[in-house]
Amino acid sequence: MAVSRWWILGGLALALAVAALSPFASPNPDGLERVARDQGFEDRAIDSPAGRLPFASVFEGYTLRGQEQPFLAKVFAGFAGTLLVFGGAWGIGAWARRARKRVDP
């Protein structure tokens, strides 16, 4: 296996490990939510357009629907998100390599 593949797989393994640790993150609201609460405009928030995407019904906040244990719901959601982003980046990279090969003689 090429050295660059080891780096890619190592990066994926590291990202999945971070996703597994995500339930231990702070239970406090993130920066934007905290500012909205402190400034008193959190009740004016509107639903994100991403909520209308087909896969939005699978997730609820930072958790995976259908999983009764909150810890595992966060871990599975982290894994799913990590694999989705990795797959998208891998696909874009493969497409770019093919496009470059067609242009370069």
C-alpha cells in the first residue's frame, strides 16, 4: 500500500476515534447558541434548510434517531458524519484525479 494511503487511512481512523469520544464533549451550548441565549434572541432562530434534506430524518441534533442510549446515539451519529464527509472528500478527489488525467497528455 502506498504511503499516501496509509496517511489517508490513519486520518480516517483518527477522525473515527474523535467521533467515538464526542459524547464526552461539553454539555454546554456551543458558541453561537450561547451568544444567542445570552443576548436573548435564541427564540427567533429559524429551521435550517438542511432539515429538509432526505437524510435529516435520521438525525436529531447531534444524535442518531432510534438509538435509546444517548451515548451510543452520539457515537453513531459521529461515525455516520465522519464517514459521509470522508466519502464525499474521497469521491471529489477521485473525480479531480480523473479530470486531471483527461486534461494532461
